[in-house]
Amino acid sequence: MEIDVRSQGQVKIVTLRGRLNLGEPVDRLRATVEDLLGSGDCRLVFDLTELTTVDSSGIGLMSRFLTSTKAQGGSLKLVNPSKFVVQTLKLVGLLNLFEIFPDAQSAAASFA
């Protein structure tokens, strides 16, 4: 899995490409986001346009980060999740917790 982080104002856009599953992909994402949160960045957008699959450990991590960002006064918003990712979030009852946007710009703008 590839992870790219860029800034748009006070928002960090984290683009995920590939598979978010147990092991190295989840560990890399955890380390990346913990660094962001540790730096005070609590307005996060996960661009999932190129994320092909996510397993329960990836879903759990996203849920944990949603809680962590909200505890710091921010939030975690999702961009363009695939049908598979949406179905997985719905299956575990977490879909309604996330705000979902069609593109990173509108997700970032929603923090204003």
C-alpha cells in the first residue's frame, strides 16, 4: 500500500492506494497518522479513491482515528470510498459515523 500526505490549509489529506489490510499496510498507516496527531494535525481527510480493499483491521484503525481526531477537536472524513469499502463499513455498522465526500477539495472545505 502507498500512503501520500499533503496539506490543504489546516487539513491533512492522506491518500491511500492499494490494500489496507493486517500487517505492514495497517502498521504504516498507524505510524503515519499517529505522527500527524502527535504534531497537532487533527483535521484529516482519507482519500480512498485508489484503495482497492480494506479488512477488519483497517476498518478498526479508521474508526480509532475518527475517535482520536474528534478528541482533539477535529475529525476524519472519507473521500470516494469504493463500493467494497462502503459495503464493509456498512456491514460493521460504522458507515454512518463517517462523513463521505466526492473529492478531497470538498472534504477539506467542509472543515471551515
